[in-house]
Amino acid sequence: MKIKRALISVYDKKNIKPLLNILSKLKVDLISSGGTYKKIKKLGFKCQEVSDFTNSPEILEGRVKTLHPKIYGGILSKRNNKLHKKELKKNKFKEIDLIVVNFYPFEEVLNKKNVHSKIIENIDVGGPSMVRAAAKNYNFVTVVTNPNQYSRLIEELKKNNGKTTLNFRQLLSSEAFLETGYYDSVISNYFNKLSKNQFTEKKIFHGNLIENFRYGENPHQKGAIYSTNSKADIIQINGKKLSYNNYNDIFSAIAISNSLPKNKGTVIIKHANPCGVSINKNKLTSFKEAFSCDPISAFGGVISFNFKINKKVALELKKIFIEVVIAKGFEKSALKILKNRKKLRIIDSKNLNSDKNLNAKYNLNSIMLQESDTKMFSKNNFHIVSKKKPNNKIFNNLIFAFNICRFVKSNAIVLAKGNSIIGIGSGQPSRIDSCKIAIDKMKQFQNVKYEDEIVAASDAFFPFVDGIETLVQSGVRAIIQPSGSIRDKEIIKFANETGTILVFSKTRHFKH
Amino acid sequence: MKIKRALISVYDKKNIKPLLNILSKLKVDLISSGGTYKKIKKLGFKCQEVSDFTNSPEILEGRVKTLHPKIYGGILSKRNNKLHKKELKKNKFKEIDLIVVNFYPFEEVLNKKNVHSKIIENIDVGGPSMVRAAAKNYNFVTVVTNPNQYSRLIEELKKNNGKTTLNFRQLLSSEAFLETGYYDSVISNYFNKLSKNQFTEKKIFHGNLIENFRYGENPHQKGAIYSTNSKADIIQINGKKLSYNNYNDIFSAIAISNSLPKNKGTVIIKHANPCGVSINKNKLTSFKEAFSCDPISAFGGVISFNFKINKKVALELKKIFIEVVIAKGFEKSALKILKNRKKLRIIDSKNLNSDKNLNAKYNLNSIMLQESDTKMFSKNNFHIVSKKKPNNKIFNNLIFAFNICRFVKSNAIVLAKGNSIIGIGSGQPSRIDSCKIAIDKMKQFQNVKYEDEIVAASDAFFPFVDGIETLVQSGVRAIIQPSGSIRDKEIIKFANETGTILVFSKTRHFKH
């Protein structure tokens, strides 16, 4: 299709000059309005105003400019249809072959936290309508929605003497519908958030490409990461490119870090499960305790601190091999030490806004959507059901273990002493297996004494006494678990007979 | 806002009469065109044609009808703005207070696998434009996009004497943008599929609510499931409502079932991991072998057959407690037996189309998108690196185990004999732990003999010899694993020294 007439209406006027240059060389008639019209004239090109072209005034402060049959007849007519040709002629309508439009910056205005009325004013009506019409009629019409596409259009026009190919137009058409769908997804999500309606009858998710990975979970799978925020939340300040699996571990790490008391927590992740967690006012101790839970698994892991890293911690980190370090900022001297390792991925999570409370899985034509398990715990959430009562220290340790437990893949058993995890049993089909794995891990790296007051947490109820029996026999003195088994009474009885502290939570915490 | 004038243009004419009744009672002027106009007249209501209202003919076979400033001025004017009022008066435009529109059935036409040109013709241009204009101006205009909303509108008009409240209009506006965003998401995904461009700069996912769950992964989390197909793929024919965790297990089960040779495979899932898999021509044997891998974990699990269930299998199933049975159809007598258990969830997967090859996770403002790990295996994908070579039977068993391995959460070790899984080690931060867990499981339920020719598969390479050593010491005679460790040579040497068969794959299969 030879381009004879173009309508240009762009909020973002970037890169427009080279495009105008070639259109002018090709003697394409230009139609435009408002700011774009002024810009084109200022750059010294010939251009007709939309209101001149339609012979209809621009009204309602620009709300109605291009919404006119002369524009839409020009865009939507099938060039190979005799009736269409006749109707155009009869009405003195002219074909419009190229639409260059980008929209009011709704998302940008939204992200700048403007007032509602200003946000609404930035819902573009005319732009998306023209773009959709042109995209529908891609058999004849070329549509461009983003300044980044101009160079491709220029190249295409040069290559084909002012024409575009069908393939090219179809590709632009698919990009155009992506643009309009994305635009309305952002608007719709904004409205639904206002009305707190998250589980709507229809649901749209949108993302902006942050990066294509070298590959996904495995080298034979393509993969990419998108942000629903239009910008990357995770800022990398050093090291090799992050992989799919790095990101996956980082998300696990950050979820746990955010759940810990501020400025105290260290988390180590391997294969999306924690393999070490500790909270301690002393940053170095926090790190050392987390690491000592399972120093072997920590090798090549992801480590996340919910505090600013100081030199002491950086010097300790130097001694071990990890793939990713995440922290809420870095002291200068610490960063210098860490950056010595060129490949080490360093992430500053200082600006990470993680108040989103939904998660979703898409698989086999289905999207499973749910609120995230971010419920905060207090002692009121728990019942002490054993005769023996926990002192404050043990109770706090139980709550600490229970909190970590919900971030471990089910069935999950977590052992802790003094606000550090010392054994984790994850991802097993039966609870007793998870108990055994947690205990084996503890025995492998800890020298457990009675005074350690070891506690255990379970993400769901124990179906039988055997799990608790195994834990108690290995030195566990206090257990926290959601109740709900038909054998709860038996389990309480066993706890009382063995002098074990038993606490029931009101909430279950599966994670898969 | 009192409604004085309404524009009605609906492809789906369902439920329109009661709405027309009340609008007529309230003396609302109606404008319409085409089929809707005819329908309104036929039902005996007064109505003006759009072309009469705009004084502009309908052209291009209906492609341009409502795209006119008189329509858009009427929709978009701010009723409390003097300039807007003046401009409307000057141009003899009239306010339009209610838009009742639904779109050409793009998705329906698409799902019916029509030809491309027909699909494209069903991209509605006029409808979404009017809806978006009305939704933007919800301060003054009421917009309805779906026949299911009519009863709410009727109620609202009755309650407020022909007016609508701002809250009501805002809610409808949010539903309208959901509708337009969803519509363009479907179009865009169609185009991107044509151009095989899956990892686009912007990305939109859309879903239709299949059902709200009683709760998500846990009782304190809301949850729902959506279908990207506009219909449920998973057909439940008996039993209690499926839960979030049921679905999650079902997806795991179906992915494995689909990967097995047709009409032979049984899979048992617990906590999204397999705890039993077998392939056997004899259906009953297939089930029994799968079940015997871990009869304790199978309790309360999800079981999936990639064949039609017969009476024999149904009678065996009667003996155990499971939550969900999935099969490619059921013989009548089998279904009767299964349905005796009223609560048992029964799923027919016969019509399940699972050729979608992407999966995604949404979490903390990020969407991780990747191709699914559905690569098919043949012997050419593998190198035999040990001196001892596998016979056909052992090689097939190795490939069977390796295939299952990729569906087990990493680090994964899978033990098999005779095309049945006999031990699984899942979800561990270190590979040696997964080896130990798989072996413990095998020893718990199997009486292993040398003649059993037990094989092991690992989803990623062994970093040290210790894992393989543990396996071989427990009777494993052939091992398959992706290569890539700096200790590969050491591992080959160990295999040769112990007469173990060692096969390297070209692919790694992490899953988290």
C-alpha cells in the first residue's frame, strides 16, 4: 500500500522529525491537530488541521476532535471494495493510509500519584479509537503507536518506495492492539483498586518487559520478566545478569525478609526454599546464625538482609560463595568489598514496594489468583493447649518459627532455637517425612543441648501423633501447629505426658 | 443524573425488553441503529435511528455508524461546564446519558475457529469507542456493556426515580474498562499467536472467572480461578466443590499424565508433587504399581489416569481414600461405583486441551513468563558415558524416571523399577538430601532385589560424587542425569568402578 495521507496525533513527540522528513519527501498529505499540529508546523512541514479536514470544529476542550465519519471512513474503508470506494467519493471522504498516534500518558500520570480527576482526564478516547480502527483495517492501513517504531517504519518506507508490506502492517496491528489492551488494563486495574474489587468476573493482568532471560527455568525454555508497575522494582547494582531462577529465589527471599522485624533479619534461599533464617539486633550475628543452619546448602544461594550491610558483614560474605546478595542499602565500605567480586549479583531492595497482596499462577489455560499469605501474627492468634506454658522467650521463638514455616513448601516443618532456624523439612507428601528431614538437618549441623529450648512449627495439623513423637524424641520442647486433626486430643495428651509445650494457631499456612 | 437520552447498540440482544420497558416508562429518548434498531421497533418501542440523529449516513457496510461528533459530543460533555453546554447548544448536539452497548463477539468467533478474515471483521470499532467515552465521563454518563448488568440498572433507576448515583456509574465504568481491556487482550493475543511473538514488550493476560473458591491456598486467603479460554477446561462430574489446592494438584497431575504414553499412565499427587507414577498396559496394574510407591502419602491425594477407567479399577479405588479422580472418560459401571461416594470429586479430562506452552507466576509486582518444560524425549537426547551399557529395558526405564523427575520440585531424585516410580526425593536445598529421601522412601515400601534393576534420575547434575555413591550403595544400578559438574569425570570414574550404568542428558529440568 502506497501511503498518500497520514494522520498524526502524538502526546509523546519524541523522534517525530525523521518521520516527518521522509513523509514529506514522499509527498504524503499530513493531517493533525492541537499540540502535534503546532509541532509539525514549527518543524517547518506542511500540515492540515483535523477540523479543516473534517470541516467540523474541535469541541469540549479537545475531548472531541477526530471522532468524525470523515476520519473513520478514511481509515476503515476497504480499498478493494467498490461500494466502499463509491461511498467515500459520494461523501467526499479521503482515504487515510497511515495513523501515527500515541496516547495521553495515563499510566505515567497514575504513577505520579495525581488526583483522581487529573488521572481520569488522561484517559485517551480519540487516540485508541483511531488506532483500533486502523489496526482492524491493517490490510490497507499502517498504524504506529510508539515512537520506538518510527525507525522501523522509515526503513520500511525506504525499502518499498513509500509503500508498506502486508506483513509489516499486520505486525504493527498486533502491536497496536497490545497497546490499546494494555492501556485499558491499566485503567481497569486502577478503577478496580479504587472499588477494592479484585476478584472481578473478567480479569486482566498487564506487564512491561523488564528483560528477556537467556532462558527460563531451564536452558531449553525461553523466559522473560515483566513488571506490572512499568518499571523494574528490583535494582541490580553489580554482577552478572539475573536469571529466571535468581529472580524466583529473590522473590522468595524478599517475602521472608519483609515478614521479619525490621533491621534484624537474614534469609538464605536455595531452590526457592529457605535454608537459613535468623533475626538478631547484631547484624553479623544475624548473618552467622542464618548461615550456620545449613552451610552446605547455602553454597550458591541467594542471601537477603532486611538491613543496610556494614563492613563486618561484607567481610564475612567474602568468605562464602553466593550468587545474589540483597540488602536495604550498603555502607560504602561494604559495597566496595562486595563489588570486588565482579560476578556477584548485588540487589538494593531499599526502594522495593511490596505492598501488593495478590499472587497468581498461569498454567494450562487457567489462572489461579489469590491473596498472598501476608497475615501478621500476634500472640492473640494462638492458644496454649498444653499444661506446660511457654515463657516469653519460647513463645516468641515459636511465633518466629511458625512465620518462617509458611514460606517453606508444604508439608513444612521448621525447627528453631533463639530466633534462628536450625532445621527445615520441606516439600514432602507426608508430614512425618518433613519432621524426619528437619531433624536430620538439625543433627547434621547443630550440637543440640536440652538448654537450647528447641521449638518446632508445622504449617498444617499433624494427622497422627507420630510426627510430634519424632520431634519430641529428638529434643524438641515446644511445638506450634494449626489444629484441626481428629487426633488433636491424642496429640495434646502426648504433649502433656512428655511435658511438651503445645500451641495451636487459628491459621493454616500451606504453600506449594 | 437523570437519564433523558440513551444510545443502545447491542450484538447480544438478550434481556433487552425489561430494560426498554423501564426506559420507555421513564420517557427516555432512544437512539439506535442496525439490528438493534429493528429489534427495538419490533418490540414496539419508539426509537430514532443513529443516522437520523447525526444526520449522517451509515457507510462502509456498517463499519462507520456512530463515529460522529454529535454522538461523542453528547457522551463526553461535562454537564456542569458552561463552555461545554454552550458548544453543545451551538452545534445542536444533545446530551446522551446512557450507553447500552455490547460488542461483536470476537472471542466467540475466534473459539469457533473461523477463517481469519471473518475473525477480523468481528473486531468491533464503534462499540468500544462509545463505551470508553462513556466510561471516561462516568461523572455524568451511565454505561452498560453486558446483558447481565441490566437488572442492576433497572433496580437503580427504580430506586432513584430514573436517576443513577455516582457510585453506581463509577462501578459500571470500571466494569466497562475491564470489558474493553479484555476485548483487546483477546485480539492482541490472537495476533501475537499468529506472529508467534510470545515475549512481547508489553504483555497482557486475561481470564474469565470460572469460580470463586471458598478460600485460596489457606482459609484466610481469598482465591478464584479464571480461564483464558472463556470456558472451564476441567469438567467436574461428581463430588464436592474443587478447592484452590485441588486445582493446583490437578494441574500437576495432568501435566504428568499428558507426558506419559497414552492409555497406560497413572499418577498420584500430594502437595503438588507426585508420590506415585506407573505406566502399564494393564490398567489395574498401572494403578496398583503407582499406589504402591507410597500408599501412606497417597491418602487424600489426587489420582490421574490417562485412560478410560473400567470397573476393575473403580473397585480398587473404592478401597482407598482419595480427594480427586481424573480420567479420560469412565465406563458406565465404573462411574456408578465411583459416584457412590458422594463427596469424591470426579474429573473428566477427555476434552482437556492442554497444548498451551506458556506458564507464568505473578508476585510482588512482577510476572515471570516462560515456555513450559514439555520437551519430548527420545534416546537421541542422551549419551551413555559409562563402560556398562543399558539394555533396552533399562534405558526405557531411565527415560521414564527422567521424565517424571522434571515434574518433581527441585532438587529432585526419582527411583524407578519396571516403569514404576518407587522413590521420590523432592524440594531439597541439596541434592544429597534428595537422594537420601528417595532411598528412605524406597526402603520403607519396597523389598528391593538385585534383579529389580533399579534406576535413578536426577533433574540436575550431581555436584559431588556423594549423591551417586549413596544411590549405588542402596542398590541403584543405572543413573541418568544432566551433565555439567566440574566433577563429571570423577563421577564417570565412580560409575565405571562400581559397574553402574551412567547416562547424561543434554537437558536440565529444574522446577520450583
